[in-house]
Amino acid sequence: MYIDIVPNRKSRPAVLLRECYRENGTVKKRTIANLSAVPMHIVRVMRDMLKGGQWVPFGTAVAIERSLPHGAVRALLAVLARTGLVTALAARRSRERDICVALIAERLLHGESKLASARLWHSTTLADELALADVKLPEVYAALDWLGERQAAIEKKLARAHLADGSLVVYDLTSSYYEGSHCPLAQFGYSRDGKRNLPIIAYGVITDRAGRPVAVRVWKGNVADAATVLDQVTRVREEFGIERMTFVGDRGMLTETKIEALRELPWVNWISALRSEDVRALVEAGAVQMSLLDRYGIAEVTSDEFPGERLIVCYNPLMAEQRARKRAELMACTAAALNAIAAQAVRRTRTPMSDAELGQKVGRVINKWKMAKHVVTTIRAGRLAWSWNQERIAREQALDGLYIVRTSVPAEQLSPADVVRGYKRLAQVERAFRSMKGMNNRVRPIHHRTPHRVRAHIFLCMLAYYVEWRLRDALKEYLFDDEELGEARDTRAAVAPATPSRRARAKKARAAAEPQAVHSLSTLFEELNTLCRNTCRVSVQGETIRYTVDTEPTAWQAAVLAKLEGEARTQ
């Protein structure tokens, strides 16, 4: 039986209780009762009961058994659908794909280990949304292995979406410390985390010009930055099908040896910068004349020392002031510490300080403050005398605020200002590293014992940052992010310090007056998570009935989710 509401043109609709049946292969229906005189709220209850619902008498007590945060999960799943990352993992839905989607979302929600993630996705609606309530830990690790096996195919899809022939390919390398001693990738090397007593794992990220991560590669911790360059250049061409590119790397990566190797590849142009020693040599040789550089100056020069290259000389007075101030502070700290050591040596008369002990103390001080190159020390008979090397200090001061960007890109393709802007795109990779090592993503600490698990873990963190990048891009108006920054990077002054746009300044002023109006990513998640899914319980005539109901979103939550889900449906 069912209730049929039949509209009438000139009178109220007819509400009929009907029954549907089959006779001689034909579907027929008969009217059992006319309910047109019954109030509509009673009709709605009857309709729900005929559909299998339960009737709850008015005034019956309702208990909320559990409330699970739902807003942030809903937002992240919408972004995953919007970006097409879910289908990039695999075209068809599978258990492994759902677990990997949950792991990506969990990295941004809590950033915990795989074991903790399998527990924590039950503290939100993530497990319910992806039907993962019964997942065991072995399944999680099996899904991580599945993701690692599909890394190459996924990266090809990302490269196809964000890289094109002739585009900038921005690359940088970093490292993270490793907890344990079983993984052969973990080796002692240059630790960016300052954990000198722990082995590290190195990994490099490729992004497009806007900062979207496209690929990641993991190496042993003792690999040199420059040793990874040719591997990445070749990979972009052979695996991603990019026939021509402009490769952007920092001065420690694109060394003279690697640049010579890149010159043998006619399909690669590159952008990097000169080391301070090379800049000093050019200045002292007269190839760079400071008189040509005005405030925030930029000029293009050539040199026989760097044949076939364009050298873009940049001067930033604010950077010069910062370096001078930092040098003065370091010199003051060094002087205070050395004077204290000298005084201590004089006081030690009963047990005089040996020259070796004194040298160790001095070495620790000048290495701590990076002043070894500027200090001249004399240690004799347990006494310390020291002075500043004024010549070295003056030579360093002459380079304050000065840097030189080098490139092989022809002038007709990129102007000097665009070359500098291209080099500054490395800041986008640094932002990816900060996110992956920060509180949202937490690539560290790394505990996985096998190389393929470590690689899958790093790849998982890169995908989480990809989702974060796309989320920030979609919700720029609700976050502290400058909405005009993407366009400004292509047009603003190449050397002058970046300034916030008018809209960004207005947004900050608004945030001061209305703290709930503008958010960081973490507070945005917190605000969305006040939208909960509630499991309710009622008792009717001795029978317990449970049902779920979502919290009604606020106007702000509805606007944020509509923006994400609306764009997800259109892409």
C-alpha cells in the first residue's frame, strides 16, 4: 500500500490510500480510502510508516548516543572528488582505493601513523562514509603497498594534468630523520631537521609552476643533492612524456658538473643561481658594477667565466639590511663567548687549561655561530687571544643583498624579470616541504622498515599535500591565503619584497574584527567539525529505535561545503 497525492486544478489535492497489485500480467491499483480530509502532518507520518519508518509519539525522550565530526570529512572527500584524485588512484572502486582515500584524508585530519589512523577514522564519519568500519591493520598496510605499486601510474596522471611541453619543472630535495635501524634507505647525511644523531631519508619533489606536487622520489640519506638532478630530468621526459622543459633547481643542486651535463641535452633549459664565491669573483673582477643597480635593481650581464649563460644580477636593500643585522648579532654573541673563555682561562691558575681544551671550547663557539671564517685566534700556554678578520668581513659585506640568477633560457623566451620570478618558484616546493613536515601532514617520524613502505609513505604524504593545495586554492576567500597571489607572482616586481594585495589586507582587518570570518587550515577544520552526525535513540512501546541525523549546517558551513561540492559536480 502507498499514499498517492493527486493534484486538482481548482481544489486541494486528493489524498488517496491505494494498493498496487498485478492481474494477468498487468499492474493495477485500487483505492482503499480517501484521506483528503486528514491533516497533512498525519498524512506524512502515515506515508513514512508505509515506507517502513517508525512512528514516535510526540514528547518521547530522544537520547543522542554518539556524535561524530562530519564537516571536515565531507569537505576533504569533496576535494578528493573535485580534483579527480580518487579516480587517479584507480578507475574502479575497490577496498584498497577506499583505504588509501581514508589514509590521505587522515593525514590532513590528524597526521598520525597508520595504526593510529586506522583507529582515528572511527572518531569521525570517515569510516562510515567509505564503509571501512571493519578494516584491520594488515589491510591498511596491504593498501599502502598497493598504493606504492601504483605510484608511477598516478604520477603520470598528475603530470598529464599539470605539466606541458615547455613548462617550468620545479624541483628540490629535502630529508627527514628516521626512527630505527632496519631500513637500508636510512643513512647518515646532511640532516635538514637538525637531528645529527639519527639517520635520514632523502626525498625530492617535482611541482609545476604553481606549486602543485606532481611526483616524488626517495633516495638514501647520504645522497648528494646534485646526484639526483639527471635522474629527475630524464624521468620527466621519459616517464611523463615532456619533450621540452625548463628545469628550476637551487645553486646547491645545479652545480657546474651538472650544468655541463645538462648542456648535452638540447631539450632542457635550466634556471639556477650562482654560489657566493662565484658572485664575489665576478664583483671583484669588475663584471658586476653596483652603480648599474638602483634600489631593487636588476640587470643582465655576461661573463667569459660562464659562456652561453645569461646572468641576472639582483640587488635587494632589505636583504642587505637583514644580513648586516644578522652578522652583527652573530658577531656580538661570538665575541661575548670568546671573551668569557679567555677570562676563564686566566682564572684557571690551580689547574691551568690546556691548549687542546681551550681549542675545543673555541671551536664549539665559532662553529655554533658560523664565525670561523671571520675570527683569528691565537692559543698559547693556556691563554686565548683573538681578533676579527676585517678584510674577510668587508668582502662579505660587499655582497650583502646581492645575488645572481643564471639561466640557459634564451632572452626571447624569458625576460630578466621572468627568469628571476621563475627561480623564486622554488619557494613553492619549500612550502610543500613545510606542510609535509608540519602539524597537518607529519611525514616524520618515519618508522617503516622496508624501502617500498618508506617510499609509499612519502608518496602518501605528497598526495595529502596535493589535496591541501587544492583545498586552499578552492577556499582562498575563507583562509588567510592571499587570493591574488597566484596572478601576482607573474607580474609583481621580481626583486622587491612581496607585499599583500588590497584584498589580503582587507581580509586581515576583517579577521581582527570578526575572528570567525577568516581561518587557518586547522581552525577551518575545527569549525567544520562542529557539523556532526548524531546517532539518536528512542524507545517506543518497549522497542528501541536508532537513527542518524546530521547537524544543520550554519550559513558559513553551508557556503564552504556548497563551494567544494558544487565545483566537484562540475568537474
